[in-house]
Amino acid sequence: MRVLFYRARLLLLACMAALGGAVGAAGKASWLWVAIPGAMLCAAAVVARRHGNRAVWAVACLVFLCAGLYVGHARFANWRGRGGTAGDVHLVGVVEVGCRGKQGDIVDLFRVTVAGQGTASREGDRYLLRYQQGENLRAEWGDTLEVEGSLFLFEREGGGVGGSLVADECTVLSHSGNPLLRLATTYRDLLREQVRGELEPAQAGLIEGMVLGDYRKLGARDLKAFRLTGLIHLCAASGLNLAILAGFVVWLGRRARLSHRMILAIQVPILIVYALAVGLSVPIIRATVVALLAATAYFLGRDFDLLPAMGMAVFYLLWSDPGAAAGVSFQLCFSAAAGMVVFYRPLSALLRAGGSKIMALVAATLAAQLAVGPILLYHFGEVSLLATLSNILVLPLVPAVMALAMLASLTGAAGLSCAGALMRAAGFLTQGILVVARTLAGPSWASLRIFPFPFLWIVVYYPALVAALLARGRWRRLGRVVVTVLLTAALLCGITLPLRPLGADAGMRITIIDVGQGDAILVQAPSGATVLVDGGMDERVLAADLRSRGVVFIDAIVVSHPDADHIGGLDGAIDNCEVAMLVHPATKETGQAGKFLARAEEMGVEVQTMRAGDSLQLGEIGLSAYGPPREVPEEISTNEYSLVMRLEGPGFSMLLTGDIEEEGEGMLMGYAKDQDLACDILKVPHHGGFCEVNEEFFSKVDPCIAVISVGAGNPFGHPAKATVEALQRGGCGVYRTDQSGDIVIRVVEGGYRVECERSSSPRSMGE
């Protein structure tokens, strides 16, 4: 234990800085996060005078924790208030190395170099760049672009990415002059062409994910199967890829009788080119830094230790991106690597692995799973129970798949006829991996779900796990008891929580989720029936909110219309919940909306269209469509074509209006009778925008409560002052997400109870 502490000192300091940075960047820093470490720092300084070096390291850890906290919070404060639609922009920037987006997406990472005046963008911001016209506009990594398009800023940065930029026009100003990057791009294109030309889509999609870190061609169902079986790490390039490639180069070098120095001299540039080819993700950067430090140590004749090298990798990533520690990828890759380094030996001894390769693989897999499990539960509310078994079955195939695919691309570039046979052999092995994932993902108990997962459990779990596996005497016994209790409690929670009906004993709940400039409304009945209307722009925001509310099953998702601020975040629902049905207006869906609907169908979601006159009953929740009409002018905008619905349940009625404007409100009043329009709760159309017929429309609806889903500081002036005043003149309570955050309306006896995230006192409203 003491030896491990001295080996891991640098990594410990780096982890403390990362922890502080993650807490600060997540916006959770408060005076308590400053006062408590400060008090601990003073106490440790006093103790340091008595206990020498050990206490000095304790003081150093607290210093790094506080430093990370301050830097992370400064980054959060710098971004706070910028979220929401930023409107049309004209930017110049560079396409950075990296794979982003979901299945079928054409997305690049764009770093702004010239922001221009009068825009919400800033130099150094990084956005997801989406191309309106598809492949014809796509640039290469390293290119400098001039982009005109629309920008949406996320409420919070994630992974260093602050928004989504949709390019209407895109001009390449210059190409990258980096020869290594050009070589990496050429290799990437060669492999992709070879894979897609020889293999069926599922095999090709998985090989692109395993070898190139690009899983966007992998089917949605297969991707979910890999997540449920703990094999998702195979769908993105990681340190395992570099380890396999490095080992392959060493094997070839030894066969050629090259010296160790010569092998390293060949290996290092190959690893760098490969790291560029797969996109410089956090796991790849970590593994590359460690590999370069190992090579440097060998050339200098110095001993190499993996733990300090990992500490250096953490510091490098924090230096390049101070907010990196708040990213899930950062936390998972370092916890998995540290878990295998620290816990592998004690687990091998515990399992009596001896010389058994199978037991050694079991120990390595368990070490990684024990390390990443709490992080997966905290962020996603789910962890695979079959991860160890599935990894034991497929990991022996991974090196062969990578080697065959790489050899196929190289021999194909050389014009050798064996390239196709090599790639088909890789595809055959890949099919075995797909079969394992699909089979093991079948049982309903394949994964454990806990929502929300308490952060306190993480704080207790890791010290207890270290004590259970590495300590001696009573500390080991205590650690094993604590770990056993926590794992048992987690298992019991995962079994019992899903069995409890959603919303049980809570009455009918309508939650207007604060997604910034967009719409997302969650309706939950006492029996468990659940309807989600729209999903905002950012899938991370929606997914986090659904997990925090314990939503695992959605009876129906209602898409009001295909604009990005309504449909863009719905991937967060279908990726994290079981969805039975998706309802949308009967319009021709293209672009992002079309891809989303196709993805939902691929995942087995029943997709239906609705127009005026259609109705649907989901348990206690009834949905009646008032618009769009069955016959509308072809030139009508998507806003006016919104799906307008009346929701009814025990004790409540609500009118959902999408983004209809003057023409849509006029058509609605012409179609529906006054008594049909009257509702207790109104979702105000188009984020509260001004409309000439608003007052007449509001008088016909005559709501008790009006809710406006709107982003703070949006460039459209939403909600219009005239709209708010018209609602107030009608005598209804007006609630806005930009002021109140999430708004929860509970149906209670005799009326409604409104609870706002940013208000400590609930308000009761009569019917």
C-alpha cells in the first residue's frame, strides 16, 4: 500500500486537480467547496509540521484540488448566460481533428479563429459543424473554413464543445500543411473505402468504430446492444487500439531482427499518425502521451512507471482543456486505466489466476468494471451486469480484427489481390462480436439501472474498494464489508426501482423542462403513463433531466414540428429510455428530423403521423389533434404546420401549440370550437412571440396557467412584452423557464400546484 502511494503521487495530484476542475466546470462550486477544502488545507498544514512528507503530500493534494476548482469554475462562469440560439453568424475557423455526431451524421469539430463583431461567438469557441447540403460541402481535418450559418449555443459546454453550427454556405480558405495529418487522413480514407467495399453495413460500421473510432455507420440497435453488454468501448478508439498497434509493430520488428531502439524509432511516428487518424479523443491522447513517455524513458535509459505517466497525461489534458475533467470520456478512460493498473494484481491473487490466461482476462475485466461502474451509474444511471462475460468472449478477437483490417487497407493501397480476402476475414470475426453483443443484450436483466445514483456512494465506494483490495488487517475487512453492502444495495435498488410505477403516489405531473430556447414537456400520470412533447436542442440536457426524474419508459414522444430546437435533443430520450411510440405531423421530414425518425424506426419505435381530427389514448392521458389541417398550402412554414394537441387526464387539460404563429392560430380558431379550445393550461405558442391575433386566441383558450418555454437572453426578443401582458390581462398565471427553470405543475384536489426550480415556495392555482 505504501509503495503504491509513492508510485501514484503524481497521479494523485493530477486526479485532485481533475476533481476540482470537474466540480467547478459543472457549475456546482459554491462557498462550501471553497471553505471546506480551505479549512482542510489549514488543518493539513498544521499536521504537516509533525508528520513530514506524508502530510506535505496531503497539503499538495488540497492545493491542486482548490486550483482545479477555481479554474473549472472560472470556465463555467465565463460560459454562464451564453446558452440559447445565437442566430445567423459569419465565422472563420479551423476544422479540428475528431469524430463527432451520431449515426448518419456529417459533423465536424470547428474551432473559431475569427468571430466577427456583433455575434455571440468568441474566438477559441468550438462548435459541432453540421453541413446543410451534405457530403458536397464537407471539409477535411485541418482545413480553414469561412462559414455562414445559424448557431445554437448549449446551456453548458461539454467536452470543450459549446454549440451547434449549421452551415448554409461553407468556403475552404486553405488546406492543412501538416504532412502527418495529411498522411493520417489518406490512411483513414483508404481503410474506410476498403471496409465499405467488402463488408455488409453492420460489419463495416463496427470495424470503422473499432479501428477508426468512428461508429456513425453502426446501426442504432447494435449500438444499444454494445452499451447494454459493456462492449461500447469497442465502438470507439481507445488505449487498447494503440496497445494492439504498438504490440503489432514490436512483433514485426522482432521478426525482422531490428534493435529495440530501431523498433521504437519506427513505432513512435506510426502511433502518432494513427492517433491523428482516429481523431485525438481523450483516451487516444492519454495512451499516446503514455507511449511517448515510455519511449523517452527507454532512450534515456530510465525506468518507466505507468502511474506517474498517467499523471502526466492528466496534466497535459487539463492544460490543453481545463474543462476536460468534467467530460464523461475523461473520467471513464482514466478510471478504467487506473483500475486495471491498481486492482489487477490483487484481483488476480483473489481469483488465484496463476498462469491461466482466461483468469487473467477475468481479473483485468473486473478491475476495469469495478473502477468505471459508479461513474457509469452516476452519468447514465445504467451499468452492464454482463460486461465481464461479454468482454471475455470478444476481447481475444479484437487484436485479430484490427490487424487484419489494417493489413487489408495497406495491401489494398499497394494493389495486392489479397486485400479483399484479409478484409473479409476481419468481417467474419466481427460478425462473431456482433452475435455476442446481440445475444447478451437480449435479457431484461442485462443491465442495472439506478436513477439518480447518489454522489455520496462514489465518495464512499472508491476508498472502500482500495481498502478491500490493497489494505491489510482490519482496514481490508472493513473495506470488503462496505463494498459488499454498496454493491448489494445497488443491485437491490436496480431491481426494485423499475418495478415501482413512475409517478406513483404523486398524482398527475406536467413538467416544462428548461432546455433553453426550445420546447420539452413531460407528462406523467399516476399509473405510470408517460408522454414527452419535444426535446429541446441539446440531448445531454434532456437525458440528464429524464434520468433525474427516474424516467425509463415513455409511452409516446410527440414531435410538434421538425425544427432543431424541438427535435434536436430527442436522441437523449430514445437512447436512454424505452420508447413505445413516436407521433409527428404528417409532413415531409428531411435533414436532422428525417434522420431522427429513421433512427427511431430502426430502434423499434412505432412511428405514427397525426393531423387535425386524429386522437390517441395512452392510459389516463388522452391526446386530440387540432392541427395541422389535413389540407394546407404547400408554401406554409414548418412553424405554422406544428402539431397542435389537446392533452387531457384526471383533473387537467392542456393545449400544446408548438410554434404556430398568426396563420396557425387563425386556422386553429377556424377549425376548433370555442369549448374545445378552452383549457386549464396553455403552452404559449412560439416561445411567447408576438402575434396580432394573440389576445383573441388567448381569450378563447382562457387558461388558468400559461407556460412559456424560452431561453434567457435569446436574440429574438422572446417572449414579447405584448404577449405576456395579454396573458396577464386574461387573469392567468404566467410562468417562464428562463426565469423559473423547470416548472412542475401538479394536479391536486381543487386545482393545481406549481413548483418552480428557482423558487422555494410552491403556488396553488384554482381551476
